[in-house]
Amino acid sequence: MDAFWIILTGSLVAVSCSMLGTFLVLRKMSMVGDAISHSVLPGIVIAFFIAGSMQSVWMLLGAGILGILTTFLIEFFHQKGKLQADASIGVTFTWLFALGVILVTYYAGNAHIDQDCILHGEIAYVPIDLIYTNSGNPIAPKAVIILTVVLILILLFIFLFYKELFITTFDSSFATAIGISTSKWHYALMSLVSLTTVASFESVGAILVVALLITPAASAYLVTNQLKSMLILSSVFGVFSSFLGYWLSYILDGSIAGAMVTVSGAIFACCYIITRFKK
């Protein structure tokens, strides 16, 4: 049963990240997910400092606010400061992450908050943290319930606003001309990336989240040029990475997150080789 919960958790993260990652790859903003995953650390510490609690709702709130602030600062430095996009991302997340490390050192040293927890996580512990009914019967791991809610929100967002996302992704000038605000949809998308990153990293670690945001979507990008096909293929690649990665780690007795990222990289390599042979 533990294997089921671990694979299900990895798959939920993979599908959520892959669908949002598809838009990040197409908008040439792949590294924004990396920036958010690092820069949420001060938000988590500040939330702990204010609430004195490690409850997920406070962590989600603090980290979510910092995630949105990160996207705002990246856009501000890029648009207003005329800084290149990659330089804007690098400047923003490094100083926010450094600020988080200092805050952890001085204000949260006696709590289970550290950069290793944020970056690496531990998906193997997911089956231990269960939610129970009033009668004491286990329902499901807390991470599975939270990630299911996040995935439903993402699916609803893409389903309801597919046209706006499509137009602002492929032709921002046309979107502006017909009255669609590119800024509004940019921040809406980035807010969901922040929410997904924050909801996922506690269970699987920020590094696996970043890998699943970029690699499955990049693999699908090599195979198809249709947005709907890319969304489906990236999700399938993400689920395969979670399933095969778990059993690879079981065989090798190694890190589950590391094995999932390795399988995801292998899928990308296969897609690249296949597309090269087709040309």
C-alpha cells in the first residue's frame, strides 16, 4: 500500500507540474519554477515566526505570498528595469533564498525547517502522514488530499480559460489588440505555479518539482506542436516518470526522487533521439 501512495503522490505532482510546465516552456519561462521553489523559503520562516506553527495552511500562505512576490519582482526587473529575463530570475531568487537561509539560522533553528527539507523533501514519508476520520480510521495521506485539490484547480483553470491561455501564450500582441490582458493571465498562471510548487515541495522536495515542471513538458515539446497534445503527452510522461522511477529506486535501493528525475531525463533523451531520426 505504501508503494501505491508514493506513486500516486508522484503522479499527482507530475500531472500538475507538467500541465503548468507546458505553458512555461512555450512562454520561454522554464526557470521561473526553479526561482519560485528557492525563493519561498523566507515566506515559510516568516509564517512560522508569526503563527508559531508548522501547520501546512500557514506554510502554504507564507510561501504562496513569496512565490507571487517572486514572479512580480522578476517581471518588474525585466520590464521596468530592462534587465534580461534570465538575469532577472537569477538576481531575484538568489537573494530571496539567501535571506531565507539567514532567517532559518536566527529564528527557526529549533524547528524542523531547513534548506534540505525544502529542497529535497522525502516522498517516502508520504504514507506516514495520514488524515483520519472522527472514528479514527485512516482516509488517505495528507499530501494526496492537498495535491488532488491543487490538480483539480489547475484542470478547471485550463479548461475554463483555455482560449485566453492559448492566445496570450502564442501571440501576446494579438491578445492585447482584442482586449485580453496578458499581464492578468501571466500573474494568474504564475500564481498557480507558486501554489503547485508550495503544495508539492513539502512532500517531494523542490528539486523534483522543478524537474517535473520542465522535463516532461520539454519532452512533449519535441514530439508535438499541438498545445492539447502537448498537455496530454507531458502529463503521460510525468506519470511514467513517477511509476518507473519508484520501481527503479526499489531495485537500486536508492533515492525515489532521484530515480524519478532520472527516468524523466531518459524519456527526454528518447524523445530527442526519435525526433532526430525522423528528420
